[in-house]
Amino acid sequence: SGSAECAEHGWNNTQYMYYTNLQYQALALRGVTVAVSSGDHGAEVIGGAGMKNVSNPTYLTSSPYVTSVGGTQFVNPVNTGLKAPACHTGEFMCLSSGDEIVASVETGSQITTGGGFSFASARSLAPYQERVVEEYLRNPDANLPPPDIFDRNGRGYPDISAIADSLLVEVNPGVLTLVGGTSASAPIIAGIFALISADRIQRGLPVLGFLNPLLYKIYEREPDAFNDITVGRNNCVVPGYCDYGYSATEGWDAATGLGTPNVAKILKAIRKLDEEYSDTWLVSSSPEKETPSLVSS
């Protein structure tokens, strides 16, 4: 854990974040993406009797050198005849569509997705998101906390989201159960982009590398490559400390980031960028030896 490493090296928390950020920055420069869950307790707050409540952004997900992944849920589910065997046992209802909103216990989710603004990392360290975050901060629909609760100059998170509620998994052969959490949505995002990178390797193209600049570039050019989540809020889930959170709005927000990926449209946007930058690609002469550069945490 971070605290154990701090004690071992004689660091305080600030020093721990500084040194670990250096390592994640080095990974990013090598083209490695680490997808990190944004947390399951909403926009966390610290405080108590006689104390002023302040935002408590989660590290490592608030680092500018990782891809922070939030969570969504579906309401008003529709099942239009899915054929997967698990959908016909009578135990589960599989949905084929519905309304995707911020995952929150207030709307029946198993978790409330994390999000907010870092106190430790200035947004200047994440220039890829500057424009969209500034637009969010100016949006009256964001219903931001009071200015002394959070750092509006901090790195905003999450960057992107995926479904994080009522996911059907096989825990043992023949044993199905429902799980939820951003620890489920983060590997979904990592898996999607790892598959895209694996396909690129097979076609002799470079892997995607550190995702964040690419995600925001795609959004800038093709905003409909993301399913924009505009309903919900991520107030924290701890009784007595949940007066504030962040609302989902059009565009980037501190509840679901850019939204959830429309994979077909993201692939189309990446192909357009390939055409534009094809003269600058440096491709390995032995692409079969490369591996997709995504991991999740």
C-alpha cells in the first residue's frame, strides 16, 4: 500500500505521490496506458465535527499520467430478445438498451462513481483536457461545490467511463453472479483499447500508446464517438459528508468524463488520424513481438 511504502522510504504522502507520479509519467512516455478505476464512493469528502468538509480526490486515479475510468448504470432497461444462454435462465434480465446515467446508489446502482479535481496535480500537467474542463467549470448545470471545497485548477477526473453496475460474470464454472464497481469498468476500457492496439500490431501499425491525449483529440474532432452522459450526480456515499458532488452535463464532466465509448465511431476516428499522421509513424520491423500497452488497476 502507499502508506507502507511511505514508511519504508521515509516519505510523507506528498512525496509518495510525487515519486510515483514520476514513474507513471515514465510509463506514459513509453506509450503505456494504465487504466485506473475512479472509485466507488462518489466525490469523496473529508471532514467531521468542528471541521470544514473538503474534497478528498482519490489517488492514483487523479494522476495526470493514468487514464481514469468512471462508471455508469442503465435505467429503464429494455430486452429485445438477446440470445445469450444466461439471459434465458429466468434468474437474470439481460438488457439490450436503456438510458445510461451516472452510476449512483441514489438511483439504484451498487456503487457511486468517483470523480472530481486533484489537489496534488495541477491541470497544467494534463493539457490534453484543459479546454473541456474549463467549459465544464463555466457550465451552470455542473452544480459545482463551493470554491473552497475543491481545487478548480486541479487535474479533472475521470477521463472516460464504462458500465459499472449489474455486470454478469462467471465466478466458477456454471456459477453466475452480478458485480459492479469502477474496478469492473476500468478493465472494460483497458480491454477495448488493448484489442484495438492488438489489431493495429497485426496490421503493422503502432500501438495507441498513452491514451489520454488521443481520447481528448478524438472528442475534439468526433464528439459523438462518446456516448455523452448527461443525467446523474456523484455525491459521496458516506452519511453526513455528502452535501456536494458533481453533475453530469453535456461534454466532459467530473462524474463520467468524456462519456462511454462508441467503439465503432472511435475506430473510425482513429483511422482518420492514421491517414493524417501516417507519414510520421515509426513502426517496428517485427510487429509480432510487440504487445498491447494497456493495464488496469
